[in-house]
Amino acid sequence: MRRSEGPRQDAVLGRKGDAAAVGTLNELALRPIEPGDARVCHELRRRAFLEVFSRFMDETLTSAGAEAYSVSEFSQHLADMPTAVAVAGGEIVGFCTVRRRDEREAELLWLYVRLEHVRRGIGSRLARHAESLVRTRFPDVSRIVLVTGVPAYNQAFYERLGYAKLGTEVVAYPTASATMVKMGKDLHEGNDGQDGQGPTGG
């Protein structure tokens, strides 16, 4: 177990939502983040804490996570790390961000889907795209990991994508900290999991 450093790891978005929002996956486009996207991504993350993660976290941790970054701080983090956004119908419906941890590991730091658009396979697409970003940007890395504070909500989703529980890790926000579940996947195994209709994004 280790204490996180730098940008705080988050649980990434989970299951339930309105299935009528995005049409088909064929309409979904993934592209690199642009400067004007940061405010939307910041709000997607904040809403996830307040409207979803709050069912699984106490009020103190929910608030600490939701308010962990200002828009400008978040924008800088997104600019500094490989990030992609998912776009459908002309709007951003999700995003993913990865970073290198050490010589062996990279991390799926953030993956969020707009709450109205979950259960459409967007999270699965973003998770696989995150792995592609790692392979491209950090070709010597052999494993991708993530940390979730809501495993009851999204651990099964990640297991379907080939991730396994590795242990726990302390995640520190500016005003609170918590022990969360760490999961990982060997990038050389070639297991992309199932897209299906399961949970989107951790």
C-alpha cells in the first residue's frame, strides 16, 4: 500500500444511467483533448462524485473528491498527461487520462462518462483507448493500473475488461484521504474484455 502523489487518483465512473442518450457506438468519436474541453471534463468528474460516488462514500470524502481541483488546476493536469475525449452528437460524453507511474507501470488516472450516457459502452471504449495511449506513449510499460474508491459499483466492470485486484492504496485529496482498491492489467496479455451493456468506467 502506498500513498498517492501528484494528481489524486479517483474512482472512475460506474454503472447506472439513462440508456437513451447517445444513439449508437458508431456515432462515437475519440480525439485528443483540446484546451476548451477542460471545463466540461471537470464538471463530468465533479458530478460523478456528487451524484454517484456519494452513494458509496461518506459526505466528507465525497466533498473532498468533488472539490479536489479548481477548473484551472484540472485543465493543467489534463494538458500535462495523455488525455482523450469521447464525442457524440457534438458533445463531450466522456474522457480518459493516463500517466506513467514508474518504469513498469502506467495508470488509468481518470475515466468518466456523462451520467446521462452511461451503459452505452462508452466507458469500455475509453478504457481500451487508454490502454492504447499507454502502449503508444509509454511503450516500455508492461502494466496499467487504476485505483477505485467505489469497488462495489465498478470493480466488476474492470474485471470484465481484464483487470484484477492487486491490493489497496491510500489516496489523498487536499482535505481527506481514504484507502481504495488498486487494480491492474498486464498489457501483453491481449485481453480486452467485453464491451456489452455493463458498467461504464471506473
